[in-house]
Amino acid sequence: MAENRTPVLTQLCERIAGTARKWMRAVASVLRLRGTQQNASSANREDRRKLLGTFGVLPIFGIFSYQSSKAKPDGKSDALTGPDLVTPSDRREYARLKSLDLDDPKVVAKQRQMPAGKIGNLSVGRLISGSNLISMNMHARDLHYVRSLASRYNTEERIFMTLKKCEALGANTIVLKNHNFKHFRLSRYWDEWGGKMQWLADVITTDINRYEKLVVEHLELGASSVYLWGGASDIWYHQNKQENIVRAFEIMKKYDVPVGICAHRLEPLEFCVKEGLDPDYYMKTLHHDRYWSAHPEENRRFMEMYEKNSPNHAEYHDNMYCHDHEETVAFMQDVNVPWIAFKVLAAGAIQPKDGIDYAFESGADFICLGMFDFQVKEDAEITRESVARAKGRKRTWF
């Protein structure tokens, strides 16, 4: 469910580095003033050396930890600071978003600019938020620091800011797994931030005997919909256990919520259509392969996503999620079910406009993007413009 773009890393690093420079200048200014006022006694000089030494050896992210230490004892953040916010503009934005009334007529008017479709009884903005940037499933290829970077940036409060930005711009739905709630509490967002975000539950398991238990667990957490994890569809199909796909679908249909089926490969969806399954939506990866880290077509294998990454650039290295984009587009033209396309940016390898345009022009009804807070506005704008450009496409809109 998510996209982490290489330019994003640059933006994020620049943002953090800029904050660090501001802190260092502020500290230096205070220390100079203190030294002037107290004649720079040897004791004061020693104190200054210790403090500057502390800032000098701390990683950049230590600044976030420093601010977090000022959080209230009850674990709640102050509306003017926020435990992970270190710049005045961040603090102002935090306060603005937390107090933002989603029922305000001006906000509602802005939300309505986002085109929407229907999934079962749900009204869903055509831009859906993914959750890989929350769960730190970054698909960062060989950039090993990215997971750590994102985990320190995307604190619970930052996630709430991201969700509120999404809702304010009409992206009213997110894809989540139950383990996402180790990183943040959606119920707190609903209760304390006035959020209304609805979520589609990605039920992750390949153990069909545990499936119903997990479905119920997600629904009890407040899911608006449940769908079959794409990994299960791929793996069961490859293992000739297609009956598990049918069983999982039948289990989900017992509950009064929209039901979806997801896959990274086309064959499981072809099987579902052939079997006459009637989900409320399909989720299928969709991106072209015209990007640098894509490996050659002749080296692509059905199960490579579920195997160890190859050190060979010409083989799979957590770099491709849709082997069959042309076949997928052709197949989905005649599938009369809403289609959520995900991995549309190949986890950051494709520029947003390029990937989003390709998805909507090819027939997707919704796109699922993992987004940092500072990406939401741009992605929402691109989505609105892209849907408008794709009005005359071949596939019917749902």
C-alpha cells in the first residue's frame, strides 16, 4: 500500500537538517548572551562546552527526542508544541490541523473538489492513503537507512497530521493492517482530532484456519471494509490452493461490510472472475516498467516478491510489483467491479504525475498512495487533475 519517492528522502533530510541548523543557531545565540551577562566564567564555559558537545554528538533525530521529552506525563501532546514538532511552522500546523473542523462549510467545499466513487455502500475519494509509510514497509531497495529515517519522522502525532490533511482534501479512506496500530491509535485520532477517516482492512495471513478470527479482529477495531491480502492470493494461487481464495471470500461475505480481493499478480484475479466471485472491489498493482530500477522482463518470476532479494540489479531486489501492466490493463477493461490500483509509483521509482496519470488512464477507479504529510497536497492536486484528464478513457468509472 505505499510509495516512498527518492526525491522525498531529499526533502525529508533537508527539512530535518534545516531544523537542526535553526536549533544550533538558537543555542549558540543563547550561550553567547549568557556568556556576556555572566562574564564567561570558567564554570559557564565548561557548561557551554558540555551542552554544545551534547548537540554535536547527537544524531539529527535526537532533536526530535529532545522535543518529545517535553510531552505531558499522561502521554498526550500539548496543542501548541506536539512531542515530535520542533519548528514554529510545524507547531502552528499541528494546532491548525488538530482544531480543524471537518464539518466546516469551507472545509467541506474543499473536500468536494476530490472526485469520489462508490465501493459497496462507502463513498470513497479517488485518492486513498496507503499505510506502508506508517508500518515502515518502505520498499527502499538497498537504502537501508530509510526505514529508520521514516520511523523517527512518522510519530503518532505526525501520522495524525497526515490523516487530517488527507481528510481535509477529500482523501477520506486509508488502507490499514491490524499491526499498524502498534504505531498509532486510530481511535485516538477519531476521538481527539475529530477525524472521520474510514479504513479498508488488509487481512494478512496465509493460514486459512486463522482467517475468520483475523477478519473479526479488524472489524472490532472499526474497519469499514475487509479484503484478502494480495500476498495470500499470490501464494495460494502458486501453491495450487485456489480453494483458500474462495474460502476467504466466503468468510468475508458473512459480515455486513464491503469485501475486496487483492493481488500483485494477474492470475489470481483471472481465477476469481472465472469462478464467478463477486467482490465489491479488486485491488491490483499497476505501474509501467519504464524506470531505472526495473529488472529485465526475461528475469521476472511469479514468486520473486516472496523470496530473498537478489544482489544482482538484473534480478528482483524489492523493486517491481506489477509484472504484467499491459495484460492487467487489458483484462480489467471488462471487469465490472471497482478497481483500486496500488503501487502505482513502483514504491517511489516513478514520478507522481506519471504514475497517477497512467493508472487512471488505464482504467483504475481509485489509487492507493503511501504519503508523508508534506506530499498530501501535491498528490491530491495531481489526482484531481488526472481524473479530469481521464474522463474519456475506455473503461467505465465506478
